[in-house]
Amino acid sequence: MNEPKKTNYLFIINDAPYGNERPYNALRLAMNLVKYPENEVHIFLIGDGVNCAIARQKTPEGYYNVERMVKSIARRGKVAT
């Protein structure tokens, strides 16, 4: 029996976590993709994007905590800075 083909996804995040919605949207999509075993998800943080992985960050009111999102993806995918 053939195993399902793996699909690789690479997200490159280079924007600060709370300056705009791009990092949040990338992480939200990655969190959904990593749920499926046939997907392999990689997150590469560069430039201001490395701030997404700062521990114990203070989340501005009305924003999601991107640190928790990165940790969730790291448990099932791969995150590099």
C-alpha cells in the first residue's frame, strides 16, 4: 500500500509580531497545516520575525499571543531562527 505523499510548507516570517497581521496570519495557517500528518511544516524567523519567539512576551490588548502559537507549531513542526 502506498503511503500518502508528504507536502512540505515553509513559512518565512520577517515582520515584528504585533506591528501588522502578517506574522499572525502565517502562524495561524501553519497551526492548521501542522495538524495533518501528511504535512511537514517549517517556520523560519528572520529579522524582526525572531521577536515572535521571545519568551514571556507581553501581548498588546486585542492581539493573540504569537509566542504560544510558535510553541504549538514547534511541538509538531520545525521552527528556526
